[in-house]
Amino acid sequence: MNWQIANATAMLRAPQVHRDLDIDRAGYVDVFAALRVAGIDCMTRSMPKLFGFYFGPDDGGPAMLLNASLDEIGLRHTAAHELGHHVFDHGSRADTDLDIAGLQPQRVWTAVEKQAESFAAWFLMPPQAVDAALRRIGIEQVQQPEEAYEVARWLGTSYAGTVRHLRRLKKIDARSASSWPRVPPQRLRARLHPPTLNKPTSQLFPIRPSAGRGVLHVAAGDVLLLPPGSRVANLPHGLIATDPEPWSAESAASGPAWRAGATVEVTDHFHQSAAFIVEVPGHPPISVTVVAPVRRLGTAEAWGSTPEPDHPQAADQE
């Protein structure tokens, strides 16, 4: 099986799974909630040589074991990949390296791994969700790697995986799909917000005027970039607003066209998902929901899941 066939079968199968598991294809896909609905047991443990393991029905499954050392993006991708093994009836599989960062273009993939990997992309990034992310960014086509990074933040996916999928959806050309994965995400973050160089594990979430009613899934240390001149109302506990950093001449020369104003940092004290209002001069108030991180240790039943809070209303919306 080549990649074209694997991609075609995954493109057809993923929407069926979305429908069967009652998943909103226009938003962030909660793969762990999907596993619960599908009746697939999931747990994590430290596994130095494995990303994940899928146990088929013949081996006491369906169940999956994920590497607890992965970050949330890695866990989500691996879980979706293992779900691919499940829906295609591949049987029990051990995945030693899924190349989530896209650093091994010459890697040899077996037929079943190609199919599961393609399924992970279509499952986590349905076309409707990608289009919704583009609307929140305020664009129709992706022109810069920084914009691909922003799409990945809205979808909760890896930068390299998002770039590959944008090509499948014809949102970028072949040349961009080939060159952009070679741009280190650290460089993209530095161009969006230079102080991020001091926080190499932080993810950045630019909040543009078109991001109203958006939902962001964050982790401690992540930073929300607000539009210039904006103010924040009813900021939840555990989120800290800071004044804009000075924009050096060097940063201005290499940075993107859009610049952030103040920032909101996610601290270790942010435990309950909440919504807040960003007031931007010349634009309607932006309602943004921030979903708190979940500590994924042990079995999925212990991870917890809380519904997203209602969106607050600005004074002129009441």
C-alpha cells in the first residue's frame, strides 16, 4: 500500500468514525473522549522505546497503552494513530517511532502504519475544523509557516503534521509542504513573540480579532498573544496578563506582519477551564474559552473531563 491509497482510505474512514462517535467535525477533536465512547481502554506509562501499543480484541482489547513521557500533542497523535489500528482491524501493534515532528522523511513505513498514520491526520484535522481554524486566524489560504503553526494550535496537532495535512487539503502548495517542516518551531515562535526564546517548551496562541468564540486547549507555560491595544476582562484564576514586550529593531525586521500586544500566560495554578473577554479597539469584544490541561496518568477513567464553560457576554452583548 502506498501513501496515496492509505490517505484515500483514511479520508473515507475518518468521517464515518466521527459520525459513529458523535464528534463535531468543525472543532477541536477530543480523541480521548472518543476512545471512551468507543469503549477502548487507554492508559499511560513511561516506555522509553515505544510511542504506543494497541491491543486488539484477540489480545484482551480493544485497549491502548501510551508513553507517559509524551506531551499532550504527542499523546493525542499517538492515540489517534492507535485508534486507526483499531478501526482498520489491524490487530495488536507496537509503535516505536511515529516521527510526529517530521524529522525522518526517509523513514520506511509498513502498509498498516501508513494507514493508521493517515487516519490520525484525518481524524484530528477534519476539513471543517481546519476551515474553522482559518476563519479564527482571519485567512482563507495559508501563506506563511507561522500561519500553519497557528492552525496547529487551534487543532491541538503537531506543526509538521499540520503542514503535511494542509497540503492534502490544498491549503498550501507542494513547495511549501516540502520546505516548511524544516523550519524549527522554535524559530516560528521567536518570530511571533521573541521573549519565547526563554521558554523553549511554551506554545503560543495568537488571539486575533476574528477569533471570537474560539476554544483553546493549553498547558502550563503556554502564552496567549493579544492584539495591540487590547484589554482583558474577567481573567480567570491561573492566567496572568503581562504588558507587551519591547519590539526590537532586529525582531521587527524578521518578525511577522501581525504583532502582539499584551500577553496572557498559563500558570501551574490554572486548573479549571474558563472563558474571558478580550476588548480590542475598533472590533467587537472577543470571547475566548481556555481549556485547562488534564494530567494524563494511569487509566483514562482517572483523567477527568469537564464540559467547556459558557461563553461570557460583554456588556454590549447582554
